[in-house]
Amino acid sequence: MAAAAVLNGKVVSAQIRERLKNEVTQMKEQVPGFTPGLAILQVGERDDSNLYINVKLKAAEEVGIKATHIKLPRTATETEVSSLGVRIAGRHAVVVGRSKIVGAPMHDLLLWNNATVTTCHSKTANLGEEVNKGDILVVATGQPEMVKGEWIKPGAIVIDCGINYVSDDTKSNGRRIVGDVAYNEAKERAGFITPVPGGVGPMTVAMLMQSTVESARRFLEKYKPGKWNIQYNNLNLKTPVPSDIAISRSCKPKPIGTLAREIGLFSEEVELYGETKAKVLLSALERLKHQPDGKYVVVTGITPTPLGEGKSTTTIGLVQALGAHLFQNVFACVRQPSQGPTFGIKGGAAGGGYSQVIPMEEFNLHLTGDIHAITAANNLVAAAIDARIFHELTQTDKALFNRLVPSVNGVKKFSDIQIRRLRRLGIEKTDPTTLTDEEINRFARLDIDPETITWQRVLDTNDRFLRKITIGQAPTEKGHTRTAQFDISVASEIMAVLALTSSLEDMRERLGKMVVASSKKGEPVSAEDLGVSGALTVLMKDAIKPNLMQTLEGTPVFVHAGPFANIAHGNSSIIADRVALKLVGPEGFVVTEAGFGADIGMEKFFNIKCRYSGLRPHVVVLVATVRALKMHGGGPTVTAGLPLPKAYIEENLELVEKGFSNLKKQIENARMFGVPVVVAVNAFKTDTEAELDLIIRLAREHGAFDAVKCTHWAEGGKGALALAQAVQRAAQAPSSFQLLYDLQLPVEDKIRIIAQKIYGADDIELLPEAQHKAEVYTKQGFGNLPICMAKTHLSLSHNPEQKGVPTGFVLPIRDIRASVGAGFLYPLVGTMSTMPGLPTRPCFYDIDLDPETEQVNGLF
């Protein structure tokens, strides 16, 4: 009898892998950034499993599949087999082996293909006789060469699934691989036989690769980059409009994991914080890096009344209209509010009416703990500053050095951050024992001048009695006291760093660059010099991930970072915007909000945020109200907490037209950056149609791309449909985005450009302290940073009482400070409070928890 034909798995599997490689290449071309993935879970350390897994990993790499090998500590194995494509129906098949991995599945597979199947195992009586009955023989016992050649029926098809090692002195490693069938004997009787190695193994791997590619293809058919398959919520609108908290609780948010899937996030890219909020990992940005960005829209406003004109509400109403009503992929990106005002006087900041982020309790309280992380990181820096000053004042150079670089088991060693400090000092040594006395002095002493410390402790609570404090009064501090203060947490530079960072690596670098003081020689002292920047990054590693929430109508929202809008730039994070722009795709929209009026928040959005992110905005939405224009037209003073004067609740077209000057100037400011402007006129029930129509007409006549009436507070997305459609059209209009100034200009010139072009000032005046700081920062190498003006938001000028468009004024610059890590200088125009106080009757009087339902009451 002729020897059996060898079923060469290597040849066939090579053909399959080549075909799969071409298919994967096509997938990657069709969906840039997409790669099929295979997770290999190994339980235990069996030799046959290790061999099989290595072959899988190599095959996956060849095909273009990203394979991940996960090891777990218990013994098991996993194998897949394939049929030969021969006739099975009516044949007698014998399966030797009853494992759930091979034996039992092969029994069922053959039976489903109409074979008569006998299952045997090592304890079967007269096993040889049973094997001899098989036209098809599948062996998977895990015992080397157990099935003898003489047992095999002549002409049978033999599938050997075994992988075993036996001793072989002729091999360099002392062993060779054999199957469960005595191959040399069996091939003389069988019609077809699979060798080991080179038979079932390569085909199993090839079939595994094929299954992976097929799974990827099915995924891509279901997940089509483009339109989201998203379920929106229908609003039950009521008149009169209920309270914000009543509306929020009337709408049950969808599980946040469901929303994440709807917008194209993978489960491994989302960390759930309960049912209504989640963090999105930066790996999503890496996966989507080849996806084109969507349209970028910034919402800003005219110079506001103390009541605010509804930018947050407009932002949410606009995305609800674009998403739930026009069925566009759309994301809102908003700031996280400070917890301080929630218990003070202001209340929440989640939008309002039927245009809100929900649940608003979660939004306005702890959220996912980002602000707490910032508080901890900020105060670690503050503690490091005072501890370092204390230790330097109470120790000699040698004692200080020995404590900074302690001996461990008789060996002194610099930490990585200390090596970097040495290099900055120009000391190219790594052995602590080789430093000279002069080098030890330079390395060990920061020599901080307490009068130059700009870093304050922070707390996310309004507390006026922490605005000025004395620290170091305990006897243990040996009389080393100094005057200091607390700021509210969102005023920390670390918050601004979080908002402007682009990656973990970038955040680590920015945190290290933060300047906290100067030495007595006038040299800047940074967080890196203090040795604390690595620890800060650890504290902030989760805070860098954007927080996912949703609107009342079920559209996605990123809530991430909340820097002050005066001493910082007042915008949510670059990272959230970038992730959102990738998720919505080239036809989608990302709508973000800039704090305060366009002269502050929008200017900083362009000149600071867009400068660092490299993102180009498509549309400015400029929010205006009848009452704000009346105020700018000479109307009575508007005071928060008091009823509006009569002029604001009765029609007065003259006041509106006079006050339009402020809106006109803000339209000009936006167009100065080369971006189309859509004016959103927020309508209140006391406004008349004539007043609203007048604003719309004047705005269109003076450079706005369009101007529309908005009723989203009362109607949700439906009330912002006209605005959404105008934004869609404006996003298609030609634009030529440009920045306002060159960073290489002197500090004073950059300030002057902003003051003259944006505020309308005649000139600026640098007071002595500001002049000195400009010179110091320029000398220290920080003169090329962008400018972040800290001035009142209630007027284009420095005087909050001057409404409309003030002229003929000189802008006084009292001081200039540096946020080097965040990446800007902030000139102070007047006095800026960085720690709010509590009023006579704070909001917390009304706040309580229902112990039975755990519902928060009285928050809004």
C-alpha cells in the first residue's frame, strides 16, 4: 500500500495568511487607525501551550493583527481544529479524546455533518479495535504516540491534534515534538494524515487568524465611522418652566456605558463612575488619531450683566438641537464648576431650564474627583516650599545634602529628578561622592526668597478668613513664620495646566515647569527644582481623563477642567476637545464655551488655547440678550438678587439700539480672528418681538454671518433649531483664522495689542510693579509666553461701571504674574479676588439629604 498523502498544513495556512494580510490592509485603508485585535488568554505554563501561543503571536504580526498575550496562573489549554473539506456524510468517524476543548466539539461537529461518530478515550476497552473502524480518525489525548499504526483502518483520514515533547538526544535541546499518533507507522496505512508539527497546528492558527479577521469585518459593518446610532430622549415640556432641579430629575439619563458605545467608544476606553458619569482614557485619542476632526464651535457672549446671559444654556441647547433634532454627531465640552459657589451664592453651572447637563447634582458636586486631585497636588507643592525653606535654614550644607541623598546599605544614589537638577546646574556627575563643596551647595540649596513666593494653598470652599493667614506659628517651626493665603482650588495653576495639556508626558513637563518663587539671586524656582513634579503627575494621572456625561436630550458632554476666566484662560480642556473632535468625525460638531465675555474668554480661547492646541475654530456663537443691550444703552444698574428695574421689563427700542454698540464691538472682535460669527439672542418672557427683531437686524447689518432668536431654555433643542442651522451654514463659510499677536514681541507690546484692539483702549500704563515684573520675566526667559489678561468682565475697560463701548481710556496694569507651567503671563488690571466668601445666608441653608431615598434636596 502506498504511503499516506501528507496533509501539509504549512502550505495551506500560508495561503490563508497571505489572503488575510491583504484583507487587513484593505480594512486599515478604509478606516485609518483601525487594527483587528486578538487577545490570547493563557492559563498556566504548559510547554505545548507556550509553543502554540508563540506561533499565534508570530502569525498575528504577519497578518497585521494586534495580538495581546495575557497570562493567568492555572493550567489549561485551548485549541481549535478545522475540517479537511472531504466528504463526511455517511462515514464512520472515531474521536479519541473527550476533552471539552477538542474531543467533545469534534464529536458534535462531525455529527452535525452527518457522520456516524464514536467517541473513545484512554480507558476504552479494546481501543485498537474501535480505532480500526474509523474512516475518519481524530486523535486528541495528550499522550505521545498512543495510537499505533496497526490500529488504523487502511485508507483512513487521520487528524492528529496532539503536541507532545519526548526525549531525543539527537536534538540540541534534548527533545522533539511528536503527536498522539505514531506517525511513521500510521502513514503506511492511512490514506491522508496530518504530521506533527506542520499539520493541524498551522491550520488551527490560520483559522484563528481568519476568525479574528472575520470578527473585525463584522465589527466594521456594524460600526461605520460617520453617523452615530444614538437614542435621544424626548422632553416633556411644561409651561411654566419648572425649576432646574425638577427638570433634571424628570428625565432619567441613559446608562453612561450605553452612551459611550453609541458614540463609538470601546469598553476598554471607558472607566465607569456609577451609572451617570465615566472617564474616557487617552487611548481613545491614540486609536482615533487618523480620524479627521469635526467642526469646532466656540460659544461666547457680549459684556454681561451680573446675572449672566446664558452661555452655558446656549451651549447645551445648541448641541441638543444639532444632535436630537438635526441628527448630527455633536459633543459639548464644558468646564467643571467649583464646588465653592454651589454652597455659597451662585448655585450650579450645568445650564438651565430644558438645556442642561444631567444629573446636575453630580455635575456640581464631586463629579469624579478631579478638583480634589488638583487640591491635593497644589497643597503638596505648598508644603514642599515651606518645608524646604525650613530645612535649609536649620541645616548646614553637608547635613542637608546627606538628608537629600541618603545612604542606603552604605551606598548614596541620586534619584532621577535629582540627576535632572544637576544637569540644569551644569553638573555632569552621577556619583554623589564626587561633588565638590561648591557643587553640593548649589545642588542642595534652592535659597528661596520668601517674599517672592507666588504659590498659595487652595481649598474648594468659599472661606473669606483664609484670604490672609500666618503660617509656621507652632513651636516646632522655630519661629519661621510668614504671611500667606488660600485661593479657591480652581484658581490653582495646576487647573490651568490640566486644561492646556495635550498628553501625560506634556502634563508631566508642564507641572515641572511651574515657577513657585525666585531665589535670592533672582533665579526662578520650579516644582522640578523642589523634586515634586513626578509626585504631582501621579496625583493627576486620573484627572487628565475627560469626564463623560449627557444632556437632557441624550447628547454627549465632556466636563473637564475649570480654570478661572480672569487669572487663567477660562476654557475647558484641550484634551476633551481633541477626543470629541475625533469621535464626531469630519461632518460632526464640537461646541465648547469660553468664560466671561468675548473680550476675555474668546480672546484667550483663540490666543492661548488654540495657539497651544493647534485647532482651528470654524464658528463663533456670540450670545446676547435684550436686557444686556439695555444695560449697555444706559439702563439702570442690574444687581444680582434684586428684581429687574422697570426699563428691563418694558419695551424700549431706544435703549436696545444704543446698547447695540457693545454687541457690535464684540462681533468685530470675533471677526478680527477671521472666524464667522453667529449671534444667538436669548429670549426672555419680558422681551418683545420688536426688541428681538431689532437686535437680529442690527447684528446682520454689522458683520454677523447670521443672528437668530433662541428659546432653548424653555424648549430645549427645539428652541435652538434656528441657531443650529445657522451654525451649520457658517461652518461651511470661508474662514481665515489668525492669532492676534506674535509671541516674540515684548511683553508690554503684547499687552498693548490686546488692550487697543480688543478693549478699545488708547494705550496701557505699566505701573512700577508691573514694569519690574515684565523685566524680571523677560530676563528669566518667560517673555515669549502668551498673555492672559486678568480684568473685570463687566466692562470692556478696567472700570466695571463703564458700559457700552468706553473710549479715551488708558488701561492700568497693576502687576504681572507668571503661570509658566500652564504657559502664560497674566497682567493684573485692578484687584482680583481668588478666594470667594460666604454671604449672610449661603445656599447651604437649603441643602440636605433624604436618608431614605438618598436624594439631595435644596441644591438648586
